[in-house]
Amino acid sequence: MKIGLYFGTFNPIHIGHLIIANHLAEYSDLDQVWMVVTPHNPHKQKHTLLDDYQRLHMVHLATEEYAKIKPSDIEFKLPQPNYTVNTLAHLKEKFPANEFALIMGEDNINSLHKWKNYEYIIENHDVYVYPRLKSGNIDPQFVNHSKIHWVDAPVIELSSTFIRESIKNKKNIIPMLPAKVWEYVEHNLFYRK
């Protein structure tokens, strides 16, 4: 099975995340997409970042009706800070029959060369890149790389930061979140301060 790993804090997960994940699950050669919840770095204080398990729970709520999209807490169990190359090695050891690929926005591809062992990653794993409006010039080494796949997915310019700010400012953001995620956020009064 070929699995796309979509990393994020998902603070909160929103419809933009689901549209991209579903597009890749349905319109690429990926069999599944795993939403990998990035744990909170204990050395960084970030009061707007919800607890790891609250964010994981929201991903569960958001994806339960999508057979090909799964929540993942794989990085919760790994040493901090998390490096993608270590996560990939752990997954390969735990699920040797599966092939793992990365999913990232076009705005992130230009920082890929700063990742730990990035050459190893792109030689051994496919990378699926979805479009963003603001991405800048793409590093030439990534433009025609055989392992980098440019996906013609919908352009979604919606961010968790925007959603958190909107909740804080008492705006109606119901259409931007899966219904069960909105109910969970509202019930727990998240992102109000």
C-alpha cells in the first residue's frame, strides 16, 4: 500500500486540509493519506497550540467518514524534536510492506533543502506537492526531479491561524471547519483568547 503523509499541527484541522487530503487520496496513486499530527515542542511556549491529543481528536472527528484518510499520532512516540527522515525510518520499520510518500504545499518545497538528510528523503520517497498562491520561485533542483510530483489540486488559501484569529474575534467560521470539529471547538471554548 502506498501512503501519503500529510504533516501538520492541525490547530485546528479545517476543510482546506480535508480537500487536499481527499484530492490526493482520490486522484493520485496513493492508497491512503495519513494526517500526521505534529506534537508540541516542549521547548517552545505557544499558548495558541492545543494539547497534542485534543488536536488528534479533532483529526479523528474530521476524518471518520473518509475511508482513505487516517489520523496518525506516530510522531507522539518519537524523540523530540521530530525530523521527517527519522519518522520515515520508523514507519518503514513498523510497516515494512507499505511505501511512504510526503505531501506538502508548494510554499514548503523551497525549504526542503534545509531538512535533515533531505537528499536521502527525495531519493527514497515520492513527494506530492500541491499548489499555493504564494510560493515564490521554485528551487531548480526540485522542478523536474523524478520523485517530486506536482499535483493539480484545488488551490486552498485557508489557514488555521486565520480560523483561530476569527474565533477570537467572534466571527462565524462554521463553513470552514468540519461540523464535528466545530462542535468540539465550540463546546470547549477553544481559541477564544
